[in-house]
Amino acid sequence: MKQKIGILVLGCPRNLVDAEALAGRLNFKDYSIVDDIAQAGVVLVNTCAFIQEAKRESIDAILDLVQLKKQGKLKKIIVYGCLAQRYKNLAKDLPEVDAFVGTLGLNHESKRFALTPKHYAYLKICEGCVNQCSYCVIPKIKGSLESLDTPAIIRKVKRFNRQKISELNIIGQDITGFGMDASGESQLTGLLRKIISNVPDIGWIRLLYLNPQRIASELLELVASTDRVCKYIDLPIQHINNRILKLMNRAITKEEIIALIKKIRKSIPGVYLRTSLIVGFPSETEKEFNELLEFVKAAKFQRLGAFIYSREEGTPAYNFKGQIPQQIKQERFDKIMSEQRQIAAGVNAKFLSQTITVLVEEKQYGGYIGRSQGDAPEVDGVVYINTKQSLRIGKFIQVKITGTLEYDLVGEVAL
């Protein structure tokens, strides 16, 4: 009888890709991968350790599995990924866990057991990071940048094309770093051209995480010139004050960020611009935070996520003076997100009565849920589709927007 294995994935889509690679190898070796953890004899937990909140989630998940094991419902627990890589003494604190394994290397093989819905997939083109941001522990966990070789990438995208997925999401800690480990320069634009030419049956290609330091004009021109690539630029800037940016070791200035945003919006009409910010960085003054808040009001990002600064041991920022009290960090976070809710509602209101292309995601009571080109899976908003028709999951349809919410849209199938 096949050993039943359950896989619990925590953290980012990069972890999901690692889990798919591991599941693919196990499935190939005749293990049975099950969706329901309760049906598994062995559970593999892919953990995250990027910030305090992620670490707590990982530990809580492990403790829940430990209880199942004590009840005799599980035989083995295997913990792998970032938490196990970062903290080598976990075995002492969690003796019920049968094995701890660090992070996995890049998967050059083509074996994959899909853990996403069948109509979209993630393709990780690089691992590790070329940046050395002072707040970030990723380089210590993942190591220096390593790019997946181009032939392996093309093999993967051809397989995705044969599977007729609707959307391919290209990911990495920083995909603009692709190829820098070999040539010293970003090779992302050239790779994207090759990917586009090898996936004629994939409707959307989405780029996730583009470092503002390395966004080339030719990349923007390519995104603008083809319908295949989503008009969606994921541009984490983290802050806008020059002193804070320097402390973060972001190697870019406020003036350069503003110029880049103008360039992106001019190069790609109708672009969805997403960013992420950190509030409460050590020594951030009220004046510097207000500078960030005013910038958010002026820039009007279509998509924005904010993080409360997490003090991570092993990072330069851990020892910075002027650590901000948690209450103040929370207040600053709330102000940013309150402002963004209003901006997002205004952005969505402009879509009222428009007809847009929507990817059908799942069925729900009264219709379906889909996503627009401006909505990355599991990250951004959705489009609620009111219809009595039977729609195929993974199909692109035209939807007329009849209502708008803060982050989501409501519509009906366009006739």
C-alpha cells in the first residue's frame, strides 16, 4: 500500500514551487500525495521564517501537527524550508518532529506535482538574492543569487504550455537579478522574450517582484508591446525618505523612484502598479513617516501592501538605534492602509460600466469568482461574476463591471 503524504505549505509562492518539486519527486517514487492532512500518515511542512509573524505561523502549524501525532493520527512529521534552515536547534525544542531539513535548491528537473489550481502556475527562475537590504534575512537563509539555467526554464514553460494553463507567474526573491550571477547584468528581458515565444497557448504571463534599481527600458517596452504579458508591475519600494532608504541599503533615492514611476506609467498605458512598504523602520521619525504617507496619497498605487518592521536577528538593522515601539508601528501601519483603502476604492470606481477581461477562478453561490489582469493570485482583489451560466474554470471571459468595492469588482458576463 502506498505511503500517504500530506504537504503543508506556509509563506510565499516560492515555497509553493519548492513543495511542488518535492511532491513531484515523491509522487514519481510511488508515494501518494493527499490533499487532506487528516488522511496522511506523514506530513511535510514547508516553513517560512522571513518575519516574526511568519515564524509564529510556522511554529503554530508544527505544534498542531504534534498534537495529531500524539493522538496517533500521524506517524511522522518532517519540517523543512526557511525555519529549519535558519534555526538549527529546533530538534531540541521540538523532539516530536522526526526530521528537520533546510531549504531546497533550485529545481532543474521537470517533475512537478501541481499544488495550485490547474489553470495557473508559478515558475521560479532564481533563488537567493543579489541585494543586501539591511532589514532582510533572506540572503542568510537562501544564500547568494543563483539563476535557473535557461534550457531548464524553457523545458518547464513548454510543459506548462502543453498543459494549457491560463496564467504563468514568474517569481523569485528578485527576478530582475536573473542572470546576474553569470554575467553581472540582468538577463530578464531576454529570458522573457524566449518564454513568450515558447508559450503560444498561455494567455497571461505575470512578473512578480521587480527591484526598482534594475527595471530596464527594454523590459517596459516588451511588457507594453505584447498582450501576453500582464500590464502589472510589482515594484516594492519599501520607503520614500532618502535617509531611511539609505539605512535600508536600498541603493535608490526618492527622486529616482518618482522618476521611475512616471516612466512606467508613461511606457505602459493603463498599467497596474503594485508596491510594498515597511513602516516603523528603526529611527523613522514622525516627519519621515508623514513623508511616506503623503507620497502614497500622491502616487496612488493601484495595489499596495504594507508591513510593520520586524526586527530580525542576523540582519544589520537588528542593531540599529531608535527601535520604534510596537504601538507606534501599528498606528503608522493603520494610517497607510486606511489611506490605501480610499485610493483603491477610487481606482476601482473608474471601472464601473467598463468591460474587462477576467480569468474565471472558481464557482461560488450565485456565480463565479475571477481575477482581472491587475490581480495576482492570492495577493490582490477579485472580480465577482454574477451569472447563471455555466463557466469553465480557467477560461478568459469578458465581464461588464456593475459594482465596485474597496478592493474587489462586481460584474456580469458581457453579451
